[in-house]
Amino acid sequence: MIYNQYHFTIPEGKMARLIINTDAKNEADDQYAIVHGLLSPKFDNRGIIAAHFGEEKSSHSMMDSYDEIVKVLDLMDFPKDLAFKGAEHALPDEKTPVESEGARLIIEEAMKPSEDPLYVIFLGPLTDMASAYLMEPRIANRLTCIWIGGAQYPEGGYEYNLNNDIKAARVIMNSDIPVWQIPRNVYSQVIVSLAELEYKVYPKGELGKYLFEQLAENGHTKFARATTRTGEYWCLGDSPAIGVLLFAHMFSYDWIQAPLITDNMAYVTNRQNRPIRVYHHVDNRFILEDFFVETCVILLVKTRRNEDRI
């Protein structure tokens, strides 16, 4: 699905196929990245896969994510068949995939002959990427995996998305899959005040109202209150996965050999692994302003359609 309600088109050779893998009901920022990806005319959106996020917050977290994806699609008047169910839990070991329709979607899209590159972005654990690779290793050189996850280099350490499936991360780091990693110290750079979101997102129809209200409400949960956040801002930490595809960030990453990951999530240098792209900076304002403008466009389009019906 390509959203092309703009007065410009993407040049030949610059389009990309996109699959979004998201633990959408874990917090409140995934929804912003989902909407951003769906509204960007650069992307041919092939599907949105619901990811689990452990059992600390829910015993059926993947289905919670799936229901949230469907809700966002409904608010956008987009087809619900873009939603796919991913793995319900982490890998049992580093050799056994957790088969799901999401993993099969990744394989199917990767194996298709296409001139447009395939990017699969992960806003939570890497379970479905690792499962797809274990099911069909030939996909390794037919896609790029962009991951919001892992702690700061070089030492590593605890990070939420990594913690939800350490084994899957090991599978991917030890594979030949091209990886662009956006670690915690970088994805945490996308800071926005609730006042700005109320001013720029809340007025954008039912979609904007929902995006703002669910984020504001999430700030009152015990999980959010336990963080260092002050209460007047939020980190849209999943949005850089979209941002690095819209703007090249040519001088904002390093090539680092994919690390071995220990049980306590530390990074250990492994000179046998191929290098991966690790970001050290993203352009916060570019990402946010592009999102704000694209939510204006969908509101205008929906308003015109409603006027045409009258």
C-alpha cells in the first residue's frame, strides 16, 4: 500500500518496500512510528506485524499489539489486512524458530523479485526476524533489518527490547543479514513535549486525538511513573526507524562488527562477524516535523472526502 495523496512523487529508484514489526501496545510511541510509515509516500507498505513484549505487562502481549495495530488502521481508514500476527513469545533457543504469519510475511516479501529494496523495521524484540531467518536463511541478503534496540556501545547492558528476546538478537548479530541498529542512547534523542503534541497532533481529527490521548494516559501508568521522565515530555523512540529511511543521516553512524551478546546483554567484540551500521545520532526535528506535516495531509484528505459526500 502506497499513500500518494501529495503534490509530489518519489523519483524512480528511490521507493522502498516496508514491513513494520511493532510491540504496539507496550507503550505509546509505536503508534507514531506506524502512522509515520503509513503516510510516507516513499514506502510501499507490505504489512505491519504485531510483536510480543514479554509477560511483565500482559500474558497475551502479541495479541494486545495486534489489536492496537488494527485500531490505528481503522482510525486511518486503511485496510485491516495490513495487520499480521507475529510470534507470541521469545525464541526457545537459537536454533528453533517461532513460526507465525508475520515471519512468513517477511520470507514471502524477501523472496519476491523486486527492484525496490525491502526494509523490515523492528520497534521491539527481533523474534520474528530471527524466526524468518531460521526458517529460510536465503533471505539474509534480500532485506535490511533496522532495529530500535540494544544499549550504548561499546559496553552494552540492559535494554528493554533486547531483554525481551536475547536469543533472537544473537541469531541476527551472528547472521549475514544487513543490520542498521539504533541503540538506546540514540533513539532516546527523539524528545517532544506533551504541550507540543497537544498543539500539533491533538487537533488532527480522530487519529490525532487518539495518538495524543493514549500517550498522555500512558504517562500515568506505574511503568511510566517508574522512569526518569519528568511528566511533561515523551520520547518517541521508535520514530528513528522511519527517520533514517527518509533522511540518509550519512554522517550519523559507524560501521561496527556485530557483537556477541552475553546473558546480561553486554557486548563482546567478535571479529568474525560482519560489520553492522550503528547510529550515534538522528535528526530529531526533521523526524518530528515530517510527522507533524504528514498528519496534516491525512486530515485534509479525509476532510475533502467528507465534503464530497455531502
